[in-house]
Amino acid sequence: ENMDKNKKSGFDINELKNLMEKFNFGFVLDVQHAYEHDSTMKYASDLLQMGKDRLKYLHVSGETENNNHALVYQARNSKQIISFLKEIFSVKNVPIILEGEYKNSQEIKTEIDFIKKELGFD
């Protein structure tokens, strides 16, 4: 997995590519962590291009002022997250692991419904 902005390693594209090749790893792309490194999502696109053949899962969340694991439907960066998910799914179908912090089952249902609708899967 590409790491968040608070880590000292695990986010450099060449480092991740070398690890995947050396150890024959798959790849989990954390969309929010990619956003943290570059809000234009170019870094995210570069990660996708680098690891798409080994891409196994997506970690999906967004951010609010106080939380970088927010539910996407509540996130201030939901448009960027959804747009990038569309980019990914235009290249490869891959399972999503929702990493947003939710308080009850209704919140997770709302999150799933929101993401499905935004991606055109409803």
C-alpha cells in the first residue's frame, strides 16, 4: 500500500515498484493517501500506471478538516476521490475496501449507496 503523508517511506513510486518486483507483491492503492501527497491526483494516476498490473484492492476514504479517513459522502475531497475511482475503473475492475470511519450501519449504507451512484453502479 502507498503510505500517507506522515510516513517517511512507502509512498515513492520507484520504491514501491522496486519492492513489488523484488518480492513479487501485489499492490493496494490507497486513494486518500495518494490525494494527501498531491491533491491534483497526478501522483495517484502515476501510481495507477505504475502498479495497475499488480493492483489487487483499493482503499477508499476521503478527508474532512479533522479526519483523513472520512466517509467519502461527507468528505471535502469527494469529487477528486470519485473522479479518480472512475479513472481506475476505466482501466481495471478491482475490489474496494471502504476505510472511512462510520458510527453505525446506516452511515455505511449511505456511503455504499453514494459511491455506487457516483460511479454509475446503481
